[in-house]
Amino acid sequence: MKKTDAALFFDRLAAEIPIPKGELEYINPYTLLVAVVLSAQATDVGVNKATGPLFKVAETPEAMLKLGEARLKDHIKSIGLYNSKAKNVIALSRQLIDRHGGKVPPDREALEKLPGVGRKTANVVLNVAFGEPTIAVDTHIFRVSNRTGLAPGKTPLAVEQKLQKMVPAERKLHAHHWLILQGRYVCKARKPDCPACVVRDLCAYKAKTTLEPPKGTK
């Protein structure tokens, strides 16, 4: 995709949703970090159901340590991989207290040193909590970027690096959420809803879906 088309691509997504927001619920940078860690291989809806009650009793690293790993597991047992996630949340909470005064650091290198935190999670926190123009490549963004030809790449990092070059500077702050919402609700994995897509004419996907014919017609 040409840069001029990429600019138009994001202009149209912005016209649809001027200020997009993520669907994970959080209270502060710490609860955002915890929610993103818990969201790995889980749905935002499922995570929100668990973290609603959890964050009422533990919205700081200190409160999470006081809650303890066993009781944390009780709160998140509906989420996949909850045993390992509970260990990571307790460990990262302790590390935040020991190394960062109980605060989430606005620094990629420091974030990626926390247990259970990889590049994608760090990018989400930097973008949502601290307003950095980072782009976290999840499965939705990876699919949309490759399928449309916006930023094709064989790995999430390759796609991220291509997006950083293709997304106009004034659109980078919200690009992450526009692409996630596009992939989640329009450019879906099994059957993309091409007729409802505002960037259909810019997309390189050859097997575009069409509207189903009315009943009784051929």
C-alpha cells in the first residue's frame, strides 16, 4: 500500500471513530498493566468480568501483594492460564515496589523486565497510560496489516516496524485501537465483513466477501 493510501485509510477509520478506546477496563496504569497481562490468550470481555471485582480490592501493587497469590487465583480462575498469570502478577507487583516505588515506569526497557510483560504489553501500557505513539501488534492488527497490504510482515515485530513507517504521524497515537477495532468487528478472521468496511477500495485482499443475495434470488 502506498503512503498516500495509508493516510486515506486512517482518515476514514478516524471519521468512523474519532477517538477510539480499548475495551479492557482499568483504573490506573497499574490496573491497566495487570489487565493486559491477564488478557493474553483471553477475551477482553472475559478479563473485565474477572478484574471488576479484583480491582475493587487490589488496585495497587501493595494491595495485590496483600491479597496474595491464592486469593488472586480465585478472582481470575475464569481466565485461561490463570495459574501462571497469577504468579506473574504477584511477581511484577513485587518488582514494581522494589524497583520503581510502586509505580508503573513509562519506559519500554523497564516494562519488559517485569514478569509476564513482553513488547506487545509494554506498547499497550506506553500508548494507553502514557500517551506514547506506540503500536502494539496483536492477532487482529497482524491480520489486518497483512490482509489489507497496509503493513505486511511475517512477524509481529516486522509488522510493527512497517506500521511505524506507514502510519501518518498525526494518526499514530490512536492507530493501535483503530486497527484492533477494525480487526475485531469488520476485518474478522473467518469471514471479513467487506461490505461494511470503509477502506474496502484501498484493501489488497483478493477474496473480498460480498453481500448475501436476498432470499429467493439466484
